[in-house]
Amino acid sequence: MGDVKGAVIVRVNAVFTALFLVTAVLAAVYFEQPWKVIAVVVCLASFSVGVCAFLWGYWSAVQRSREDNISVAAMYFLIDKCAPKSVARQMNGLLTLQVIIGLVTAGMRPSTDGKSGSTLAFGILVPMLGLGLNGLWAAFHGQFAPRSAANSQRVSPEASPNGQDEDHD
């Protein structure tokens, strides 16, 4: 995987997913301190990294969209030959694993000591990591079709200087 573009992003995804798996299972099985706190910290850290990656990837994709035709599905699910099959399979597999782990562990302990809610419910935030890292990978390394001149919405030189349509009565 070291010779593939964006291997660092794939590795970060794999490491966070493995850490989530271990801490979520330990917290679900033992359901006592310090495991519950550790699992929540890992979930919130994964979510935070995912949100930052999502925003960074989105901003970068918007810059690329001037020249490339980027679809949301291709960007966040690495489809339409956006990524090599091996990268798409691994990144989407990790995203799927994050969803499954989050749902299963949250369902294992639906309540906390007779009170509604569970610290394991924080696991449902973790798939934001997979979505964000998929988007970040696609924004920097994804292959997209070039935007054609026919589809371009450029402002003509004789148009309004601010690029807005003028009212003609």
C-alpha cells in the first residue's frame, strides 16, 4: 500500500478504525470505567478528525471543480473509477466496518445503569471519519473527468461586471 497515492490517508483510516474496534468492544464487554471513557474519547477523536478531513476535502474539491467534474458520490464513496479498486475497496470497507461496529456496540448496551442512553452510542459518530477521509483522499488523489467547455458556466466579457444577470424591462 506504500506505493499507492494517498497511502497515509488510508493508513490513518485503518489505525483509527482498529482503535475504535478494540475500545468499543472492550467498553461493550466490560461496560465499566475506564473502558467507557476511553471508548468515548476514541469516538469523539475519530469524529473530530473526520469532520476536519471532510471540510478540508470539500474545500479542496471545490477548488478542483473549476477544472474537474466532481460528483458527490464519487468523492465520498470512491466510485466511478475515482480511486483504484484496491483503495476504494479498503476505504469503503473501513467505512462499512465503522458503521457496523458503531451500530452493534451501541445496540449491545442500550441503557446505562437503568438510565436511558449509553456511552456506547458515541460510536455512531465514527463513520464521519470514513466519509471525511474518503473525501480527503478523493480531493487530492481522485481521478475525475475534466469539465467540458460546453458545460462551463463562464461569464462572458460583455456581461455585467459583477457576473450577475441584469434586469431588462
